[in-house]
Amino acid sequence: MLSSSSTAVKNLSLKRRLCFLLKLVCFVSSVLIFCEFLIYYVVIIQCRWPNVKGGAHMTEKETSASVLKAIILADTHLLGEIKGHWLDKLRREWQMERSFQTALWLLQPDIVFILGDVFDEGKWSSPQAWADDVRRFRKMFKHSALTELVVIAGNHDIGFHYEMTTYKVNRFEKIFNFTSGKLITRKGINFVLVNSVAMEGDGCAVCRTSEAKLVALSHKLNCSQQKPNHSNKRCSDVEKLPASEPILLQHYPLYRKSDAECTGEDSAPPEEKNIPFKEKYDVLSQEASQKLLWWFQPRLILSGHTHSACEVLHAGKIPEISVPSFSWRNRNNPSFIMGSITPTDFSLQKCFLPFESRVFTIYCAAGALLVILVLAHVQLLTPPFYFAQRLISKHKAV
């Protein structure tokens, strides 16, 4: 009889332990699933495509046909084999992959632009390391045939001007089908892709080729925007393009003195805003900037490189948006730009990704709660109601 009772108590104790263990596993799994998967949906689902003029009065079918939905991001900086620690790679690349794939699924853009510095060590990586970096990039940023991906060259992809070689430029162009001075026209909207690293102006081989393509493209665009009855012999044999004013896409920002005038929660930190920018390193030179403005008279310029957000006006009328880094290695609050664009107008909206500090806080709170539950279960930490009950019992005994 005693043996049977003892066995029953043991079985009950074992069941309680297994039940508690199962609860702990469910708790830990829930926290992991939320922080590493669901949180991206919770945050990005709050982002909405901005409306352009007339967009609010269009039907869904008309909007889909006339408005180009574009996502713009920059500076992913996939770590390489030299400086990249495997754990850092794993964490950052998972964060960016989940963010990108979630954004594609929820927002369904027509086109995605990445404004350079896709890789961190492309400027010096070996052929084998380059191939591995490209493989990881394709896995992270895979997309359906319904979405087009366009990648711009940055200084970390092909090197700063003094490191840039024809081999590195050709290697990048072969993978991403990128050439400086390339025109992409979608839904009547002209996008000009600029290799801003090649805008040094010193006559180097890559620079000469790049500038020649830009000048030729500028001529085509200018001729296409002239009125049909405008008599100009220089434009008589030129292929006509859509008459839409172009949007420039490049890695380096146009010249500005510093980020002192930049505002917003994802602008540069206060201690960095007043640091003067170095021409041809932090921003394009004044000469190269004036050339691009004069050649194209763009209606919008999108750039990266600084890792922080900024909005400036050039010549008092041409806006430039510096897109912050997409990597948590560079920012606690990465983001991307959502653009609704037509041949005559555009509207931009920023979409923030989960703050890494908040994810870390969730993990810390969950870890503390887990420790408390385990200690309470093994009676190393007395639950409050048991503690109160013992105090009452002692008081009655006295």
C-alpha cells in the first residue's frame, strides 16, 4: 500500500516537472519566434504607400497601372571574410533578410533600388570571397519575377577612386547588370544610374567612360523634353525617350558642407552633424555635383553613403534624399524609403524597421522572467503568497 502510494507521488511529481519543462519550452519558443520572425510583420505592416496627386481619386486598377511603387534602401554592407565575424554575419544578415522578405510580401513593390555599398569588402575581396558574398546576397534579397531589383555601385563594392580598377567595376557590372549612365524607364519614368565613385574628374579611364555615357544620356533626355515643333538639328536623329524629368540614383550624395541642417530621428547624431564633409570622400565634389545638376536637371536625387537620413534642396528647387543604412550594424533604427512615382510627380514615405534595442529589451525581460519562474519552481525563490502565508502562520503560533 505504501509502495503504491509512493509510486503515485513520484509519477505525479514527474508529470509536474515535464509539464513545467513543456511550459518553459513554449515560452522560450514564443519569444524567439516573435523576436526573430513576427516582429518584422508587426512593424512593417504599419507602413503605407504614399499617395501622389490624383492618386486618392484613382481606382485601384488605375493606380496600379499609372503609379510605380518603388522601395529604396542603401548600405547593406554584407560582411566579408576579412573583417566579418561569423556571429556578426549571421545576426545582421538574418535581420536584413527577414526585413526585406517581409517588406516584399506585405508591400509588393514594382521595383527595388539598392543605392550602393551592398558589400563591405568588395573593394579588396578575392574572387572566391566575392563569389561567396554574391551567393549570400542572392539568398537574402531573392525576389519574384513581379519585382525588379536594381543595384548601384558604391565605394565598398568597387573601391574608393584610388582603389577602383576596371576589373572590380566589370566584376560588379557583370553580376548586377549595372553601368554608369544607364537609363531605366518604367511606366514612363526615367531613372538615371550614376557610378558616383567615377565622378572624380581626373580623367581616369573609368571616369572618362562613365562621364561620356552620362553626357550622351543627358543629350537624349534633353532632346526628348523639347517640344515637338522645336527645331534643333542636334536632336533630329536622337532616339526619343519619355519626356519625364529624370530621377538620379547614386551612392555618394551631392556636395553639401555637412549634415548640420539635417533633421529627424534617423539623421546623424548631434556630435557628428557639424563635422565638415570631405569632397570626393564623404560627398561628391562641388564641380561633379554641378555637372550632374546641369546635365540632367533632375526632379529628385536619391543617394546613400552617409548611413544617416538627410533632405536638402539644390539650387533651391531640386530635392535630394540621403537614405540611411539598412543594416543594424550601422544603426539602431534602420529604414527604407517607399516611393509612389508617376512621370510628373512623386511622393515618398519612410518605413522604419524594428529597433534593435527594443528586441534586446524583450530578450532581457523574457530572460529575467524565465530565471524567476525556474527559481520559484525549484523553491529557491519563495512565491509572494507562500511567504505571506508563512508570516501569518508564525504570527498565529505566537
